[in-house]
Amino acid sequence: MGYGEIDQLAINTIRTLAVDATFKANSGHPGAPMGMAPVAHILFNKFMTFNPKNPDYINRDRFVLSNGHGCMLQYALLHLFGYDLPLDQLKHFRQVDSITPGHPESHDTPGVEVTTGPLGQGFSNAVGLAVAQAKSAAEFNKPGFNLFTNYTYMFFGDGCAMEGIASEAASTAGHLQLGNLIAVYDDNHISIDGDTKCAFTEDVLKRFEAYGWHTQWVKEGDTDLDGIEAALKKAREVTDKPSVIKLTTTIGFGSKLQGTGGVHGNPLKEDDCKQVKQKFGFDPEKTFVVPQQVYDAYHQTAAKGAAAEQEWNQLFDKYGQQHKAEHADLKRRLSGLLPEGWQKALPTYKPTDKAVASRKLSESVLEAIHSVVPELISGSADLTGSNNTRWKDAVDFQPPNLGIGDYSGRYMRYGVREHAMAGMMNGISAYGTLIPAGGTFLNFVSYAAGSVRLSSLSHQRVIYIATHDSIGLGEDGPTHQPIETLAHFRALPNMMVWRPADGNETSAAYYVALTSKSTPSIFALTRQNLPQLEGSTIEHAIKGGYVALEDKDADLTLVSTGSEVSLCLESVKVLKDNHNIKTRVVSLPCVEVFDSQSKDYRLSVIPDGIPTMSVEVMSTLGWEKYSHEQFGLNRFGASGPYKDVYKKFEFTPEGIAKRGLATVNFYKDVKPLRSPVNRAFTNLI
Amino acid sequence: MGYGEIDQLAINTIRTLAVDATFKANSGHPGAPMGMAPVAHILFNKFMTFNPKNPDYINRDRFVLSNGHGCMLQYALLHLFGYDLPLDQLKHFRQVDSITPGHPESHDTPGVEVTTGPLGQGFSNAVGLAVAQAKSAAEFNKPGFNLFTNYTYMFFGDGCAMEGIASEAASTAGHLQLGNLIAVYDDNHISIDGDTKCAFTEDVLKRFEAYGWHTQWVKEGDTDLDGIEAALKKAREVTDKPSVIKLTTTIGFGSKLQGTGGVHGNPLKEDDCKQVKQKFGFDPEKTFVVPQQVYDAYHQTAAKGAAAEQEWNQLFDKYGQQHKAEHADLKRRLSGLLPEGWQKALPTYKPTDKAVASRKLSESVLEAIHSVVPELISGSADLTGSNNTRWKDAVDFQPPNLGIGDYSGRYMRYGVREHAMAGMMNGISAYGTLIPAGGTFLNFVSYAAGSVRLSSLSHQRVIYIATHDSIGLGEDGPTHQPIETLAHFRALPNMMVWRPADGNETSAAYYVALTSKSTPSIFALTRQNLPQLEGSTIEHAIKGGYVALEDKDADLTLVSTGSEVSLCLESVKVLKDNHNIKTRVVSLPCVEVFDSQSKDYRLSVIPDGIPTMSVEVMSTLGWEKYSHEQFGLNRFGASGPYKDVYKKFEFTPEGIAKRGLATVNFYKDVKPLRSPVNRAFTNLI
Ligand SMILES: [Ca+2]
Ligand SMILES: [Ca+2]
């Protein structure tokens, strides 16, 4: 309490920086930063603990700007507090090769926790960060050692409030009673279409109450600094519920167009820029002005944060004396490295082992590795028994008072909320102490596409356990049978899509996914049983593709994935017996990983001189990159027992052989017949 | 009121049919049908008007089973009422080539209004159906002629209630005050993971109240038939709000496992099947038994519906005498055909016309055709000014009491709710009198992927106006720049993805989209200006691909779409001047439509003998189908003015020429060099 001139000056500095940066870029959103500068000033200076010199300090308070279009607010704060974001970067807001892109990107900009902008994402990330905090606290805190005490603060606007993912995440946070999560809802009555009256007239606070949140309303968000502080204080005191503060603000506060859509997504006009500065006591002719007193005040806050980290480091050292194993474990986790030798726990299989569905093989991996990879936290969007995501003795992550788990639990019950699950997993991963894996049907990973994309863009080590991966799921029918899904996610940069053919390939998928610190993975897993293949080993499969059956005199290469690899192997005999065609078979469980191998290796797998045909029981789109001809399913599937469905679409040894024969004949006259691995040039990546 | 033995018999017939069908299929969900049989019996017999002999009767009450996994409930009802769904189909539940697939599919099964099963979809479809009803009533009803009076009834379960899309749709329905929408929430405390306590503890009714819904709770949903009827009656009386009835039921009512997860997704065991039948007074040894009294009672309801339709037809005839134009218009709309000659209104362009962004060209089409295509209803997910989806004199579809539109309005303010927008558009299209178009950024069509997929699967004529289609959006940066999106939707069966290069191609996209009665479309449109091309005409572009610049002696074909076509045309001179390479250019605005042309035509566009290189500023995945080499962007974009971003990634005439040269050199030695149009075999479609 007791706000004075310096506070107002700081608030207005943030506002004018946002005005100047968007004006200079001739692009961007000044309105939200101008409206939310007061709450940001109070939150960062009076409540948050962080060290700009070490943005990775693990017990820092997390801040998430879910309305990421207002990122000039965040960039201004980061600059003022002394993060490695010089004023020059604000001057290059939204320019190529700056670290101040149009929306905050965590891998680009120090101090940005998660990548936001796509609306609702930050909201779900914040819930994930809060889960990770509660889990880390339950796991590592000991009497006298409160290592994990941080809060997660999140701002969101009307846009986020309307997005389904935020609704899902809010319901989940309420259920989980995440008292460490505090959200500020920027109630400014404006979205891009103008007054929210045109589409959004619900009672937001009542809705959050229904979810089990603690709710407050600060009606004068532009000016009532004491009220804002009191509400934040109260929110911190409520420890058994997440808190939301509805903060009624004026978008573009200070602009001639304040309170209108005119300041939402467009820079202020030049005369308005001057007018704002004049109004706030700034020189209207100068740009990017930061009064030294503001730097001083903000650096003082930063210094407190640095001191807090130092204190924490000392505490952590002492912790190491009394809790040696936990200390070592946490230290290792913070390095991003897995425990030495963990991979020895991965199951391996012989061809004589029985046929098992890859969803069950995945379960076996989880069962085998969960005790040696303690940072792994699994879960499912209400398909636990179908996704096989839960090891037997798993404890659910639940508020203890429900009596069905506790906050040390490593199994998340996400509910039927695929999109929030994915967004939360991004947040859990971003926290720094956990690796999340979450299950749903492959077809419903599409529900989560918005967050899956951000797993990739923001380099999160997240695993999507996507079962029921094809028409092989059978009876549930076309509504549940993926056709386009693998093409979708193979086209997504920095995403590994794995479709293992057997047990060793499933173990390989886990190996690569868990050791890839900045790349997420999707595991497409079968409902139906798959035999253990002759040529498959973990060592082979971690290359993304390998020769499952070699024949030096082959007339044809079949490349395939998952459940179709064994079908291809069966077709070899048919091709030989019926058509006298010698065939080699390639398993390509992960094209992204295969692409990263040397050209020599790739050519040894998909060689020159003979045609290659791909076999995968879904869209052929993209398979032209690895094959001359493609056998796939470019239509929706059918409801029925899976063997009948496979037969209907001719995914049988005979159906493959028929097309293999056509392929061989078709390419007989082409010289030289190059492997599709050969390209005229390489695309930028 | 006054329920007796026959009612109980009918209810138990539905239950035992569900038990028998799932048992025979050894697959499916008996629990929901057994729990919801009472409310379904009452709703269909006491409240709903429909004619099984004409499932298309336009003023029928609509029924949507959002928890589509309970489809045996719906199939049993359709059979009992006399829809063209013989008992034999129930016996072939979930079998290949039956019309009783694992989840209800509207294009397969008479009486199924929309395709459901993916959770939350039916909820949003129902909101769309209710919008279409309100709009049709406002447009066509006249004093003495209440042509459109139907209600939309929808069942949903816990799964739907947790899905974000349902939250979005519920908020929208509350805002729109859709009094014609009545939902029944099957509160059975069970989802796949078991007790909903593990993930879903919010106060659902309070949440719906917050959205502005009228709420009721019937606590004894298994037995309190009078209470169910009273609640439905009350819900119909509330005409200024959508209604939800929380109906507490016992999942799998009658089974030994009733009330547990054991009856959710698995058939009953054989002894339990017998036990249920015994309990309900059925012969435990017989299967698929329908007592004649039940048929009789249900056929009586059906007869009432047929009579209602006859009455309606007479009313409609009379309407034709007094409201000739409206009568003709409605009749035409119901045929699915557009007005004679409407296409003359489509704008055409000459190469000398100025450069315009394709999002603006799309706006010009809407401006030009909206008065001749009255069934077109546009909208946006809160990006109206960016998507350019609103014609100037459009009236918003709004509840009249807000003072910002009325129910005759043709412009939807969907809010920031992309997924619900798409699901609602599916419902609006399914109603039968309207063609919905809705806008968002292309990148955020991914948020709606679940519904977009169902637009395709269920053959809805829906248009997605997807602007800001590439890195060409510039400053908003990688979070908003699509890379994988077109590959995703090109891999989706029965979806036309259009990326027009100029004005004539934009008009062509609208022409094909609007005249394709059972295929949805996505229009990928630029933020930046595009020149009007020399070779482009509507006639050319409606073929999906055509030669934009011919050269009979060409060494190279460039195939491209959208904003890159004019770049390719610019590169022709560079290729000639710097490398002495003669180049022809192909514009391929819609590969799906191009694929449907004759092989001769496709070979005339992408010929044998010379190499083809594709140019599109996003994932190359899939372009191998139309080209030998691909120039694209297989990484995330960058934030900056768009010309800088294009330059960064070498999407310039020089960058194209460099790769064109490499392509020509690379293929010099290959004989014969076949067009990628040539395939060894054709995939099943
Ligand atoms: Ca707002
Ligand atoms: Ca349920």
C-alpha cells in the first residue's frame, strides 16, 4: 500500500514503451499493455520473486501472459527489471531476428516462461505450471526445507475466457484445488469485433465459482492500486483454491481512443502517441524514454530476487546434506539429463515373444521405467484403460482431501479435455522438473492441435500417447479412425511422430523421446496386437528407419510403419510365390528422425535402382517423399471388427502384393531410377 | 403424465435392444442407452414431432445425441418408430457395411441429424441447429404461417460437458438466448476413467446458469417419468433462454454392474444380459425382442408426425399463395440448388486491375453475392475486420433485446470460439435452409480440427474463410503463421482446400464451394496484396489447377498456389535471363478438385518430359504428389514485415530461380521423366 509518484511513473513508462514500440513497428497491440500496466507493476514489484540475471532460478514465481498479443507489456517489464533484453530490442519489436516477436516465445526471449498468443494457451500452460509446482513441492519439500514455494500468476483477457481450452483448464484447476495459481482477468469489454456485448455476455466470475475457484472483482483496475494489491494479497491467502481476480480496466488507458476497439490491435496515431505522453508527463517528442528512477526502483526489486535465489541456493546446499538422494535427483533433473543407465530398463523383445498391441507395449515401457525416471508424469484424457498410460502402483495427482491421491502423485486424470491436457503438459514441461506424457486416441490429438503445435514451437519435451491409431481400432468407426492425423503432425516442424511396429520399436520411441530435450513426440499406437519382428532392435529403430528384411537382389522395397510392417513382411512371400518378385521391407517408425540420418544411411535403407512402395493404412499424403508409389487410405474408414475393415480396404498380403507388382512393372523402363532420398536441393530448416 | 405398463415396456425394450446389439457385436456402449431410455421414451413420444417416412420433413424436431457412443439408444428409437432401419441392422450393429456404425453418422442412417461421437461435437451441432431454426423462423414465418416452430433436443454426458467445444457452444447459446434449444445432461457420475470425482467436480448447472441458461434438476432420472415430463414441459415454456435439465441416472440401469464404469464401454456378460431381461420381464433366452404393443405405440407417435407433416405441407401451399417469393425461395433452398444464374454476380478481374489481398477479394465476393444467395450466412470467430467476412449492410444474428441485431440477421458473432463456430456451422448446414461461412486465421482453423473433420465426414456444405494464410501475415510471427495446416486439411478426405492466387481464383473457389452440396471447403486467403494474373479465369480455376503461363518449349514447370504464383511468374524472367531456362507456371489453387479432373487434363497441366518444382511457403509435405522437387518451408516462420520474412526464407524470384536451376540439372539424365500425375495404381477412395 502507499502508492506514490514513482509507481505512477513506472506504470506510465510501461504504457509509453508499449505506445512507442507498436508505433515504431507500425504493428501490434498497445491497448492491453496500457490497460494492464497498473496490475503488472504491482504484481511484479510487490508479489513476485524472480532473478533477471538467472531466468532459470527454479523457485521463481512464474508469470504467464495468456493474452500474448499484449506482449509489449511483458517485454517492457523484462527490460525494466534487467533481463537480457536491451532497449534496442524494444525498438526492434516485431522485426525479423529480434527477440521481441509479435507474440511471446519462450525459447527466444529470457524471462518468457511459455509461448503464448494463440488464445487460451497461456491459461492452460499456467495450470500446468501450477501442477508442476504442487507436484515438485510435494515431492521435494521437507520439514525446514520449503524448496518449492512459488506461485504462478497469469493474465488473461476476454479472448482467452471464450476459448474452450481455457474452460477445460479452469475446470481442471478448480478440481485440483490449485491454491498456487492466481489469474487476473482483464475485463475491458473489448475484443477484436468490438464490444464483448456482441458475443460474450456470460457471468465469468460465476462460471469460475462453478469450477471451484476463489473469485474477486476489482472494479477500478486503472486507478485503484490499493484495491489491486489487496486482491492479490487475498488471492495468495486462499491456498485451497485457484484464484481469479476480475479486473475491470480501460483498454488503451490514456489514448484518445481508450475503451474502444481502436486501440486493441492497432498502434496509436502519431498525434495520439504525443497526447498520451503529454497526459502522463512525458516529453511528447521523445520515444522509448525510461526515467532513471524507474530503472532504479525496478532494479531494486530485481536485486531482492537475486538475493532470494542466493538464499535458496544455500538452503538447497543444506538440503543436500540432509536429503542427499533428493538433492542429487533434483539437481540432475534441472540439468535435463536422465539418470545414468536408465535405458537399461527399457524392455526388449525376441521374435518369438508373443504378439502384443503397441498400446500395451507402451504400458510395459511405463511399467519398466517409471521408477528409474522419476520425472516422468503420466496421464490420460479419460481413457486410462484404453491408452494404457498408468503403471500399476501409480498414485493419482489429486488434492489430498478427495481421498483418491495426493499432490505427490504421478498420474494425471485430465478428464475429457484433450486440448487442456496438451496445454497443461506444455506448462508442466516448462516448469523444469518433470516430463509429462498424456494419452488420448490419436484421432483426438487433433482436438489438441493448438497446443500440440506449441509443444513443437516452444521446444517442450512432451509425449503424446496416441492410441487407437488407425482403422485398426475397428468398431468405433470413421468418427474415431484417423486418416489425416499423421500427415498433419508429420508436417509440423520439430515434432517426432512415432508409429512403432513392435516392442523394440516402442522402446526405441521412448528412448528418443525422453532423451530429446527440446522436441515433443507423438506415439501412434495400435489397439490390435502386433507380432515381434525379426529385424527389429532398439538400436535400429532409434535411427527412425531401418531395413527390417534385406534382400540384396530385391526388385522392390516396401516401406511401412506400425501395424502394416508385419503385413508387408507377410506379403513378401506372396510377391515371391505369385509374381516372382523379390522384396525387401523397411520399417520407418519415425520419418523425422530418419530425415536426420546421413544421406548414405538413408540411401542404404531406401536405395537407388529399385522402386519403393509405401504401405500405411491412412492418408498417403507425404509418403511420396519416401517412396515412388503409395498404398494408403485416402477416404474415411468403416465401422466393424478390424480384420474385416482391413480386408474391405485390401490391406492384406494379397492387396499389398497386387500393388507391389504394379509398382515394379511401372518403373521397369525408368533409368536411372533414383531413390526418393535423392533431392535436387535441400530446404531451409 | 399417467405413465403405465406400456411405457415401462417400451423403455425396457430399448434397454434390452441395446444390451443385445452390443453383446452380439461384442463391442459398444450399453450403459448410456440403458440409463437414458426413460427420458428418450418420453421426449420422443410426448414432445417431439417427426415423420419416420420422411426424415427430411423440414419442421421436424431435431434430436442430437452428443454422447454418440450411446448410439444404440438412437438406433433402437429409429427402428421402433419405423425409420428405414430394420431390426436386421440392429443385429449388424458395428459391422462393416451396416448403417449402424459405432457412432451415429448422418449421411449413413436415416433419422440421424448430425454425426456425433467425438465428444462435444453434437452439443455444438445442436446450437447450430437451433440458430438455423431461429434464423429460418425469423426469415420465413409470417402472421398465420408459423412454418418454422421446431425445437432442438440434445442429450449430452459428462464427457461432452468437459469438452471445451461444448463450453464454447454453451456460452454462445446463452448469449444468443436460444429458447428453442433443450439439452438433457446425463448426470450418471461415470466416465471412462470411472467415477467423475476423479476429474470433474465442478457445479455444472451453476456453470450453465452463468452462461445464461435456464436450469433444472431431475434427481430420479431412472424412475421419475412424471418429473422428466414436467421438466421438459417447463423447458419448452422458457422461450428466452436455452434450457438444460440435469438428469441424474444410473448408467447401465438394470445390469448387475449398473452405476459403474463396467457398463460404460463394454457389453454386458452373457449371464448379465439374461439377468437384465429377467428383471424387465423379458424372455432371457430370446434376443432382439420387440413386443408388438411397443411397435404399435411407437407407430402411433410416428403417425402423428406424418399427419403433422401433411398439415405443414398444406400450410406451406397456402403460404405460397400469399408469399410467393418466400415460398419459391424456401422450396429452392430445400432442394440444395442455388438460384438460377447466381454465379453471374461473381466478380471477375483483368490483369490490369489492382493488387488486392485475397481476404479482401473474398469480401468482394460476399458483397457481390450475398443478395443473390440468401441462404448464405457469414460470421467470424471475433476476427471480422481481419477476415473480411461481413458485407456492409449485414445485420447481426442476435437476440433482439440486445439492440444490436435480430434473429433474421445473417452475420454470426461467434466470439473467440473457433471450435464451436465450426461445430455450429455443421449444425447450421445440417438444418437444411442455410449455407454457413465462418472466418478465423488459417492457423486457428486447427483449433477447430475436431469439427472440421466432421464437416468432411458428414458431408456438410460449410465454408471456412481462413485468412492470414502463411508467413505472409508478417509481424504476428510464428505463433500465428501456418506451416503444417494445409498439409493437414489436404490429407482430410472430402475437404476442398482452396488457396487462390488472385481475384478470379477467389471467385472460382466460391463457385465450387457453393455448388458442392456435400463437400466443405477451406479458403486459405492472404493478408497481403496479390496482383491479378494474366492467365487466370474462373473457368480455368474451377478445374482446381491450370496453366497460368504456357511455354511449349519449357525446360521446367513451376506449380504453385496463392501468393507464390505471382512470385513464380516473376521468377520466369530470372530463370531465362540468368540461366537460360524456359519455364511454364501452373496455378493449383485446389489439389482436391484438380485430382478429380481427367488424367489427360492433369497431364496437360503437369506434363511428362520436364521436371516440375512446387513452390508454396509452408510444409512441402504432399507436394511430391504434384512435383519432382519442392520448395517450401519445413520450419516455423518469423515475426517481421512480410517482405522481410519472405526474403529471410528466400521466397523471392531469385530464390525460386536458384532451386529451379538445380531441379532442371538434377533431372537431365532421367529417362523417361514422367509427370507425377502418372501412377502405377489408383488408391481406393
Ligand atoms: Ca478484451
Ligand atoms: Ca457419464
